[in-house]
Amino acid sequence: MSEIEELKDEVKKLKAEKVALLRLIKDITSALKSLAKQSDTQKRAFEIDEKLPF
């Protein structure tokens, strides 16, 4: 295999890794947004609960 072909293969691998990393970042961002929503909802529920007279 020539050096050019090896470099082309390496570029393909790097591009695939880039795509995988971008998907992972997207999944992590989505999970963090979901956790933030849950946290915000729990915080509001706790605030409402504190205001209840019973």
C-alpha cells in the first residue's frame, strides 16, 4: 500500500471518529438539557410544596 493510500485510510478513520464524537457530544448535550429540565421542574415543585398550608 502506498503512503498516499495509507494517508487516505487515516483520513477516513479520522472523519469517522469525528462523526462519532459529534454524535456523542449531541447525546451528552441532550442528556444535560433533560437533567436541567428535571432539576428545574423539581425546584418549582418544591417551591410550590413549601407554599402549601398543609
